[in-house]
Amino acid sequence: MEVLGLYNYFVFAVLLMVGLYCILARTNIIKSLIGLTIFQAAVFLLYISMDKIDGGTAPIILEGVDDQIFANPLPQVLILTAIVVGISTTALALAVTVRIKEAYGTIEEDKIQEMDRET
Amino acid sequence: MTLYDQLPALVVAVLLFTAPIAYMLRLHGFPWFVATAGVVTSFAVACSLAATVIGGETIIYEMGGWPAPYGIVLSIDALSALMAMLITGASSAALIFGYKSLADEVGEEIAPAFFAAWLLCTAGLVGMVVSGDAFNIFVFMEISSLSTYVLISAGPDRRALISTYRYIVMGTVGATFYLIGVGFLYMVTGTLNTADLAARVGQVEDIRLVLVAAGFVSVGLAVKAAIFPLHSWMPNAYTFAPNAVTVFIAAASTKVSLYVLMRVDYAIFQNSIANHDVQLTFFLVPLGVLALFSGSMLAIYEKNLKRLLAYSSVAQIGYIALGISMTSVAGLTGAIVHMFNHGLIKGGMFMAVACLAIRYRTVNVANLAGAGRAMPWTMAAFVIGGLGLIGVPLTPGFISKWYLVLAALNEGWLGALLVAIILFSSLLAVIYVWKVIEVAYFREPRSNAVPVTEEAPLVMLIPTWIVVLAGVWIALDTGMTVGLASVGAKILLGAAL
């Protein structure tokens, strides 16, 4: 039961490693960026998992109900910020990729490296 | 509430508010003017904050009046004030210096966005040093990183783009590691306020998660700080960025991550993890020593002057890492002073390189033959900076290395070894600085090269010399830097002032 309870954290670790491997192993810039996005998504899962309480609901105080259990809203707010940061990073990286494609005519890192070596 | 009470917020807010103004006023020359006005104002605020906290007090500013630990606070002590002065000062100097060189390299149509990104980058870096909230530091870190990517990609060469892409990947991985570490800390303590974290983390019983957090935070910040061997993004980013951008980021950006590493490690992990001072020493000393050697060796064999200085920065960051690893007041003082002084030296040197670039149209060392006669003032500034890198007396580099050596001498046999390494790597710096001097002063220009006879324009030369002379001044009058640094070091170690 202990192990199953940590299911989310196992998924977090697996996603993190999948993302990191993708960043390191791919030479295609878009594929690396997909890896980067998976890498960041893993962290979102970590934060979301830590605030979950069994039977917990949104932290809204209702009149007449005083035995509510609330999920911690703070990590959710934090991760909302982190998601925005992640989107901006992805958008910026894709914009740079467009300019790389315009300047080099390819988005394969090894080919770009060859072209730079020649100049 | 007077305006004076609002200064801690203003040091960041001024920059955040001027950024959209710089973007929207699309008149010729206006974005540059707004950006300069913004950072100079912020610099003035940072100086006045430094004057307030030099005695050792800490200003806590509650954002929106919400008290800690519920609200987000800004916390400013001697160390963060010194760093804020370095960042805003470097940003002002680089902008004023860059009036001509940026107009040259950055097109008129992207200028509004460029200067808005510059302001946001400065705001993010200052925010990182004044923030008293671990998650807020991450947000400011990403503000500064995202805008730094924009600034670097504005470089004229197409290789600037691929360097930006590599920096985006490395920088995001580093920042995400930091975020994971902060998440683990929040799991065990339930707070994000750094002062509150420092107090609560000591009571945590299961220390394993704190240890994991320390690992993630340290490695993440080491990437952002370009500590060897995680520096691979840095040389190309510095080389292909517009010259004035290189001046700014070389002087300020990696130091801010070192500052956060220092702050988080000493405030939070030293109190909670047993023998953490030994762990820190074993983490940073080998990396620092390797950085000294590999950075210097790569600089010796490098042909591109900007990349040469970038590799030299890798080595200089090694000195700072060594200072941080010695958990003593003297070591930390040396590290903090070296952060400030190296920022000043490297900023001045990159300015001199930009002056050379605007006349020679290249930064290859071999093509700079005869620069000593054609551009005597520029090369003189470069030489004074180079002496600072070596650590010759009367230059700022001497002061910080002096403190590092003093600190190392207290550390027993390992310290004696470190002193030998520091002195030896200073000799390596002599080699790569001399390599440039030899070409510039003692070699005849190639007969087929276009002769350069003109000195750099005065709008570039005067800021360069102001920075160089400021360096000499703080080498002679060390009261301000060493004063703030030693107070900051004592606050970090929790020692009596």
C-alpha cells in the first residue's frame, strides 16, 4: 500500500528522466524541446501531488459545514506560476527555432555544428 | 509611510514599470533613453539602500502589507545591497556605454523590444537578490533568464541563435532543478519564506528529503552560475551576444546565481544537515580547482578575444566557488568581494573589447596586431583590466585574492594546497593576458589588413575609463566593498557583527 501511495512520485521521477534523456539524446531541436516540456511537466506533477489530501476539497468555507478537509491551495498557485513560466520558455524557444531554421535552413543540431565549423 | 520606506520595492518596481514604457514609445533613441533613466534610478536607490544597511541591519519589506510568513517579503541586508549595486551599476554602465555600439548592432525596429528586455533582465536579477522568498527567487530567475535569451539572440552573427538555444535548454534545466529542490523543502517545512525556512528546517526529523533538496538546489544553481563543468552554455553566449550585452551579463548574471547558492546554502542547509560544511567543501573545492585550471588553459589556447575572456570568467568563478566552500568569515568575504570586483574588471575588459570591435570589425586576437599604437587608450584600459585578472597589487583583483589567500591559510594543509593553486592559476592568467598584449603592442599589422588609425569614439571610451578607474578606486579604498562583504559574510554565518 505504501508503494502504491507513492504512485504519483514514481510517475514524477520517470517523466523527469524521460524528459532529461530526450533533451540529451536528440539532435533535432524540436524533439529536444519536447523533452524539455516533459521535464517541466514532471515538476508540475510533483507540486500538484504534494497538496492532495484524501477527501480534501477546494478551500472554500461554507456556512454550516465545519468538518471539511481542504487541499492545500498554495502549491497549486505556485505551479500555476510555474506553468506560465514553462509556456513562456517554450514559446521563446520555438521562436528562436524559427529563426534558426531561417538562418541555417535546418534544425538538426549536428548539421548546424558542421556548418559553423566550416565558417 | 514615506517614499523612503518604499525604497526596497522601488529598486525592482522602477525597472518593471519602465519596461513597458520603453517598449511603447517607439521614437528614435527613446527606448535607450528610458532604459538608461530606469536603471540609473534603480542604481541610485540601490546605493541608498546600501548606505542604510552597511551597519548590519536587515530591512524587511512586506509586499502589500502582508506579514511574513504569509505574505511575500523583500529582505535586504549588506550582502544583497552590495549585489543590487553591482547589478544595477553594471546595467547602467553597459547601457550608457552601449549607446553607440547597440545602435550599431541592434536594428532600429527591434530596439524597443530589446531595451524592454534589458530592463526586465535587470529587474529579474535585482529581484533575485532582494527577495526573501524561495519561490519568488525562482520567478525572478525566470524573468531574468527569459529576457537574457532575448538579449543574446539579438547578436549580429547567426551563431548567436544556436548559442541562445543551448542556453535556453541548460538554463531551463537549471531553474527547474532549483524548483524541484524548493518543492521538496516546502514538502518538509510547509513554508517558502527563507527566514522561516531557516528556522523550521532545523526541526525536521527525516533529513533525507532536505538532503535531496540540497542536491537539486545546488546543482540547479551551479548550472545558472556556470560553475565548471556546467559552464558549457557560457562561452558561446558571451561571444555572440551584442557587445554591450556581454558587458552586462558577464559582470552581473552568473554572480547572482552564486549569490543565491550562497544564501540558500548558508541560511537553510548549514543549519539543518549535519556535517554540511564538509559536504559543501567536497562539492565545491574540486569543481573550483578544475575550473581554475580548465578555464585558464582554454583561455590560453583560445583565438577569439571574447571567448578568451569568457573562459577566464569560468576560472574566476572557480575562485568564488573556493571562497564559498571555506565556511569562514574570511573565505566568504573573499568570495563576495571577488564577485563584485570581478564584475567590475570583466565589465571594463569587455568594454575595451567592444571598443576594439567597433574599429577592427573582428575580435580575433591575431587580427588585433598594432592595436596598442592605433588605439592606445582602449588597450591601456584592457591592460589594467588584465592586471586585475592576474591580481597585481593596486588592482581590484588583488584585494579579493588577498582575502581568499588569507582565508585559505586558516584551513590547514588543504588550505596551503589551495594557496599554491590560487597562485599558480594567477600565473596562468599572466599567460593569456600577455598573449593579447604581445599581439596588440609588439606585432606589426599584416600588410593586407585595413589599417586602423582611429581611437574608439569618446562616447565609448569615457564609460570604459570610468569603469576602469572605479576599479582602481575600490582597490585603493576598500571600505565600501570589504565593509559590506564582511558584514554580509557574518550575517550568512550567523556570527556576531
